Amino acid sequence: MNSFKKIEEFGNRTAVYAERNYSYFEMVEIADAICREVGERTLVFCLCSNNKESLFGYVGFIRGGVVPVLLDASIHIDRLRRLINLYKPTYIWARSDNQDLLKSMDRSFVFGDYTLFKRRTPFQHNLHEHLALLLTTSGSTGSPKFVRLSYENIFKNAESIARYLDINADDKPITTLPMNYSYGLSIINSHLICGATIIVTDASIMTKDFWELCRGQRATTFGGVPFVYEMLDRLNFEEFNLPSLKKLTQAGGKLSPMLSRKFSEVCNRKGIQFFTMYGQTEATARMTYLPYDKSLEKAGSIGIAIPGGKLILQDDNGNKITAPNVIGELIYIGENVSLGYAESLFDLSKKDENNGILRTGDMAYFDQDGYFFITGRIKRMIKVYGNRISLDEVEGLLNEHGYDCICAGTDDHLYIYTLKDDSVQIKKIIKEKLNLKGFKVMKIEEIPRNHFGKILYSKLPNMNQLQSPEPVTGNLIYATKL
């Protein structure tokens, strides 16, 4: 299935606002013109920004059976060269002033500020017939590891999202997330298949330009990762006058229970539907959603499976968990589960390796009403002198007490990083609430994040250079039952 082949049916309706209105007819005409220069079933790198050129190129490539690899336009040239060597794209769709590409490739087609650069020695790729798109994992544009997505993955997920968000042709989402990020792309996909209008901008929510555009074009929807909502909170979003805004969506990480409740309350007062969601690139975009009318009652929950999807939990022995409030690994089943990974061009011919089943790597439980709650990552578990510790739960406890901290560590070593001179208070909470006597608290200048707002634990100060904490005693909050 390829739903983009049908979008010309929306005719003269506005598909995109990017400094001016572009109808669906006009978008399709431009998109198809870009794709005709490429031909079918070849590989194209798209160096994306939130602009009309990137969006029209993507639409054209999907419509025409070309397989795009969506990368951030700001990718470092050394990383880009590495990916080019691994995947040998026939074309690169990028800004016309990209000096490195101008030197090494030929110019094939120009639209707006973008040029289709052509490889001087074409490479014949062997692409699996269902392969539609490659996206980076966790927003890491420099990694050679991509998620392989099929047409069915993309459009089944888009249809599910459109269904539970009740998207229609009158909706006007504004771009707040990069389109090469699975969450940002899913907003585009789920609205285009419904004939809605995408307001395209690269402006930050921290700028006056963004909010003027939001008001001027009467945006109805925008989405954000937790970091976006932290910024909105600092901007005093509750005081904003945005009468056209009808829906807010949140995914890309767990929003703190405090902010989740606050935005639920603010949105309720303003008549805005607030949806929190959970997803992974490996499942195209989204796997669960929390209905807006449950946002206060179930604050902190990832909700229930999207239409057409299914969630189950498994214990350490691989047995299905059927009782509420028991923690296990979260497993998702659905048609949006990706085909698998690719680490070089030789993986592009592979068949479906997941068969619709994704082991998420997240630990979770469901309550008595069937709503799911994430407790942490399997890889974010350490053992400290025999005690199994969830770093995410320690972070959550400290955040609930008002401390902006992150935790890291290895077996027998727990480290807490803070932004303020509050180590005495943090130590008191850890000792009183968790009965821990040994750990290390360290002040840092800022929490390292990628441009999607996700915490980069690998970029924390080298823990090996820190003095080892004293032996840890006592029990922590992680257990098989809550």
C-alpha cells in the first residue's frame, strides 16, 4: 500500500503552507517532477530541514517507489561521507549551496533552494520490494544503523494515528520536530493522508516568529518531545492566547508526572485535547496513546495500544504476564513494526526479520484498567551489591521532589548528576527514601541532549575518572511487583 499515490484526490485544498500556500495538486506536480529525475527503486539521501523542498522531495520519492534515507541537513560532513561510502546513494537531495556535494557530484535537478545531486559512477542497489524508507535510530544521524520501513509500516501507522487523533482535512499542524525524526515524520504522514494542511517552519518555539506564524496561520495542532514541553512550561504556556489550537501531542520520551498533570490541567481549561503517546522508530512511530479524557486520571501512563496494535508483557522467563501491577518487558505486535535494521547497503535486500513483533527493551506494567506505565529501560538497570536498581526510577523519584537530576552508572557504581548546588538535599532524599548509603553526586553545567531533546548519557563526564562511591547497602525501589 502507498497512500501518497492517492493524495492528488485532495485537489485544490492547501497541502502545505511554506511562505505561501501550496495545493495538493501543486505539491504532487513538484514532487513527481523531482522523482522523475531519479527513476524507480534506487536509493536517495535526503538532507532534511523543515522546508518545502525536503517535504516535496520526500513525498515524491515515496510516491515514485524511490527509497529515501532521511538525514538531518546539519549532519557533519565526515559522518555523511561515512554513510555515503556504506550505502552508495545514487542521488542526494540537499541544499544547492552544499559545497562538498558540488565538488563531488553532478547537478541533476533544481527546485527552490535544493538540488538533486547525482553520483558520477551510478551504483545498482538490490532493494527489497517492500522497502520504502530508511530512518536513523534514536535521532543519531551519524550512525550507520538505519531502521528499514515498508510502505505498509508507514501508512498503517499513519492510518492508526489519524484514527485515534480524529484527524480531518480541517486540521493544520505546525512543524515543531525535524521531519527526519520518526515522530515528526509521522505527524506529516498522518495529516497528508487526510487532506490536512501542514504549516512548515524551521523556527524554534523559543522565537517570536514561531508563535506569530502559529497565530497567523491558525495552527490547530503541534507535537513535542518532553524537552519541548519543559520549554513551554518556562514560557508560561498557560498564559498563551491561541484560540485555534485544538490538540497537543507528546511523545519521544517520558514526560515527568508533574508536567503531565500540569499540561493536562492547562489543556482542560483551554479546551485543548492533550494526548501523551509512546513509540519507537522500530515501530515506524507510535505504538500507544493515552486518550485525552484520561490525561489527568492516568497521568504518567503511556496509555493503550493504537488501533490495530497489541501490547503484552513478559517476565524474565518469557512467560506472559496477565496480572496487573507486575513489571515485565513490553512487547508490541502490529503492522507498523519495521522490517529490521540495516548497517550497510548489503542489508537493503533483506526480508522482514521482525514479523510484526517488537521487543521494545522497556520495562512496564499495566494497571487494573489496562493502562500501561513505563518504569525504565532494561539497559538502564544496574546491580549494586546484589540489589537490582532502575536508574530511571531513581531519576523519577528525585524529579518528583523537584530536583533536575539524571542518573548513570555500572554495576556497583551509582552516579547522580545535578545542575545545582543541592547535593546535600539529594543525599538526604536517597538515604531516607531508598535506604542507600553509598553513591556519588556530581554537579554539571548542563544536561547533554541531542537536538530532539533526548538525554545523551554517553556524553556525561567520564565516570571512570570519578572516585568510586562507597559500598551501597539497603534495598531500592525496583521489584517484580509494585
